[in-house]
Amino acid sequence: FINLNMLVLAANPMAKFITGAGLFFLIASAASTGVTYREICAGISITLFYPAVIYIGALISFNSKNVLSESIFYQFNRNGFSMQGESFTEEFAWDNIYKVTRTRNWIMIWRHKTVANGIPIKLFTEGEIDTLKSILFSNNIKNNL
């Protein structure tokens, strides 16, 4: 869950901007003469603050909400997909899905530019990924599977 939150953070344009601004500030401070301790601390703080807040928030959420640590069963069909945990069931139509992406460890089903459900890729066989790709293609869902 925490790794997934960091992955979603990395995809967020605002996070990229803030981290880039912090790095720029650090490099500009280092390149100028007379660098002070305060300037270096400010650059490091800007660069690390946003990811640290996301990490701590994800850690607190994971530890305080039992639903986040439940086993989840996923089912895909031509109309959408469902997620069923021990205490919840959710169904999503493909019409409401923004895109689907694949990373090294996750298949991310994006419901919005910043909201995604992540499914560990190790839960899929190559044949199931091909079937999902076919379903996404038939529903005109942007994907990189």
C-alpha cells in the first residue's frame, strides 16, 4: 500500500514540479558562491517534504484502517470490474475508468488522473493480462499493457 502511494505520487505532476523546484534550488545554491547552511537546508526540505508527507500519511492510513490490509478478490468482465474484500464490495464500469497502466510490479487502474487502484502484477498470468488488454481495447480504455 505504501509503495503504491509512492508510485501514484511519482505520477502526480504537482509532485514532480515541487521536487524539481527543490532540486533546482539546491543546484542553484550549490553553484553560487557563498552558499549558506540555510539555503542548503531549504533546498533539501523542499525536495523531501512532499514525498515524506505522502509516505507518513500512507503509513498512518494503512495502520489505522483494517480495510487496507484485507485480502481483495478482483474480477474482470466486458462491462467493468469488481473488487471484493472481507468487509466491502465495489463495482466499476469501464465508462468510469480513465486509463490502465502497467509498471514493473503493479497494474494500475486509474479512476481519475490522481486516483488509482493498484493490483500486484504477480496476481496475473500472462494469459490474464492478454484477456484484460482485449477487454480494455474493446472498451476504448487507454492502456499500456
